[in-house]
Amino acid sequence: MVNSKEIVKALIDRLNDVQVEALRVIIESMIWPEVKVTPEEAEAIAQGEAEVEAGLGVKAEDVWRELGLSDD
């Protein structure tokens, strides 16, 4: 019986270099240890989420425009 690791290795062999690089990034993110959030960071995250829920979020397009990254 073929195990999952053997199947994944066979599938990887069929990917091109760009796909392999994308897969590497995904896999690395899965195996890195979890990062502990400090109380200060948790507060900042909660504040940001509250601002978004209150409609105070900033549109990505506005930020891109402000940074000169927009085609507008």
C-alpha cells in the first residue's frame, strides 16, 4: 500500500520550479513553530479588529494610491 508521503513526493516530481517554490513556502509555514502573541500584541489586534467592525478600516486601494503603487 502506498502511503501519503510517497504520493506527495510523486506529485511534487510533476510540478514545475515555480510551483515547487510556492509549495515550499506553504509547507514551511505549516512546520514553523507557533508564535506566541504578547498581551500588547493581542490588544493591538483586538483594537484593529474593533476598528474594522466599526467601519474605520482603510481600503487597500487607498493605501496603494497613497504609496504611489496604484495605476490611478
